[in-house]
Amino acid sequence: MKNYSRIISIIGLLFTVAGCKIYKDVQAPKAELPVAFNDEAAKDTVGIGALPWKSFFRDEVLLALIDSALKKNFDMHIALKNIEEAQHIVRQSKWNNVPTLDLNITGSTIIPSKYSLNGLTSSQFLGSNHIEDYSAGASLSWEADIWGRIRNTNKAALAAYLQSDEVRKTLQTDLIANVSKGYFNLLMLDQQLRVAKHNIALNDSTLHIVTVQYNFGQVTSLAVQQAQAQQLIAAELVPQLEQEIALQENALHILAGQLPVAIRRHAILDEIKFPVELSAGVPSAMVRRRPDVRSRELDLVIANAKVGISKAQMYPALRITASGGANALKASNWFNIPGSLFGVVGASIVQPLLQHKELITQYKLTDIEREKAVILFRQTVLKAVGEVSDAMVKIAKLKHQELIVGKRVVTLQHATANANSLFQNGMANYLEVIIAQGNVLQSELDFASIKRQELSAIVDLYRSLGGGTN
């Protein structure tokens, strides 16, 4: 009776201590954020990152490609399967606090040696040369979660599930950005192909005039060769651009989980429109939306849980067991109740001794991992702010470049028209025409490239602000 009192006292003491936490959670540090991005006053607190992607993008072909990518992309399918796995683990973790119950039915026959103690005993008392044993029962085992090991295991499972969804959202934002930038690149190639074909027509006209002049002895063969070379420069671009268009179409279809075919489209690069006010909002709103930042916060939750688990393993564990059922040496007496009934109840406290050093090391390692999670959280926040700032700078500078190159294109187009007119009237030589045509070709190609870079920078700003998750 005295021993039972001691056990009850120890158990009561353990449950009392359980009310006190044996470790302290580290909270996610407050993100160090600027008041505004690039010292620009926010036009609104939310920003374009809060817009759903179906509202931010307006081109129907692009919307269809993004929708297909989110539904059929194989990486997205894998991410969804990872979420499914995490869901099963969370559901299973809810059973961690439930006692383990095992049912068993056994029947055995032992034939001992005639000269052994068991053989002599069975012959003398049972009148048989063999021993039968029949048993049917249930055993129950339960570990009291005194130090929070099971509680932290459940917490880690839930955080891992939430994190798998944040990984899916990160993949979704990347897919939306990659598909849209690929589509804009395709429209740029279309525009450059039109420029090349238009310049081929201009060069054909120039080559025709130079050839006529050569036939009349007004210019040398060098003039014809120079005109032909300029025409070939533009002509060479056509198969090169057609190849790049086909490759870009294939890449977009693969992202969208479709077989590669030509993409039917009617839009041109200059028709792509975004909201006039590209507000970045306030940095704190961006941090709340970014799935990679939220994933780092969940990393810290998991790291805290692992610290709690490793700390709990250093303390004694209380296990309560019970078993009961029916047992008999003869099948006829197996369920002769109550004589065949048996029951055993026990409690044990297990304290690791030889593994203590190993457990301390494991605890220190998990504590270091937690410190690393804090560092990675800060790094991710800083990276997020940097991405927003980079995109804003790119947009501003590319808009400026677009204005400059646009003026250059208009000027060179006028210069080319004037050079052709003067050349036809004998007031300019063929070199002036060829130089003008070469300059306008390169300027028009550059203009299309800058326009595509600007659109891509706007997409980068949208993604870096956490856009595309809804």
C-alpha cells in the first residue's frame, strides 16, 4: 500500500510540473521594414499585390494560359500531392493522445521433455505429456504527455501542413509570372518579326533602285553589293525570329501542361495594359501576403516544436499499461467466466540514463536550427523588400528608356523616308539610305525589347508584392 502511495504521489507531482513549460518558444522577430518602398509615399496601403490575377491581367489568351498552368502544370500537381500527404499526417497526429489498444487471441501447445521439470510437472499434475494454453485479451498502453512531446509533435505536423500550402502558393505566383513573361516575350518576337519583314520590303525597294542605277552606269557594283548585304541582314532575322517564336510557344505550352502547338493570338505588344497606378502599398502588407515569408514563419513554429520534443525526451516518461482477458490451460475452460478472467494494471516511469549525452546534443542541435530559422526569416523579408525595390526601379527607368527610344524610332523613320526620297531624286547617295535603314531596323528592334522588359518588370513587381496567390 505504501508503494502505491509513492507512485500516486510521483504521478501527481509530474502532472503538476506539466503545467510549467520546460522550454520557451522563440517568436518570429518583428520584420525590419522601411516606411515606404524607395522612399516613395504609398498611394494606398494595399497595393497591386492584393489584386486577383484574373483582374490584374486582361489579355484573354494570357488568362487562358495561366489558368491551364495552374490546373495542369506537373509541378503544381506534385505540390498538391504534398499537401495531401501533409493532411494525412495532421489527421493521424490527432490520434497521438489516444491510448494504444491491441487485441490478441492465442492458442499454443508445448511438448516438454519427459526428463525436464516441465515434463515431470505436467505428467504429475495434468496427467498429460503436453501443456496447452489458450488466451484472449486486450492490452492498453498510454503515455501521459507531461512534458509536451506529443503536443509539440502535433504542432509540428500542423505547421508542416500549412507550410505545404504556402509552398503551393509560392509555386503559383512563380507560374503566373513565368507564363506572363513568356507570353510578353512571344509578343515581342511577333513585333520584331513584323519589323524585320517591313525592313526587307524597304531594302527590296532600295536594291531595285540601286540595280537600275547600276544598269545605267550611275553607281558601281559596290553599291549593289552594299544594298544586297543590308537586305540580307533583315532577311536573316526572319528565320531566327520564327525559330525563337516556335520555341517560346513550346515553352509556354509545357508550363501550361499542354502539348506544344502554335498559340493563336491577336494582341500586339503595345496593346497590353496594366493599371495606370502601380502602387506598391506599404511594406507590412507585402510581408503578410508573401507566401515565402509566411513559410519562414512556419519554419520557426516547426523549429520551436522540435526543441520542445528534444527537451521532453530528456525527462522521465510516464507510461500506464493495462491488460485483461480470459486465459485457461484447457479450451473447455477458456471462457468459463469469471474463473478464466485475468487483469493487470501497471505504471512505469522511464528515465534515459546512458543516452543522456546524446539527448543533450540533440537538444542543442534543434536549438541551433531554431536560431537558423530566425536568421532565414529575416533574410527572406530583406530579400522580399529588395525584390520590390528592384522592380520599381526597373519600371521607372525602362519607362524613361521607352520614351527616349520611341523618339529615336520616330526620328529615324522620318530620316529613312527623307533619305529614300532624296536618293530617288539624286540628292543623296546609297550609303546614306543604307545607314538610315540599318539604324531604324535596330531602333525598332530595341523599342520592342524595352517594351517587353517593362512589362516583365511590372509582372515582377506584382509577384514580389505577393500578387497571384488569389
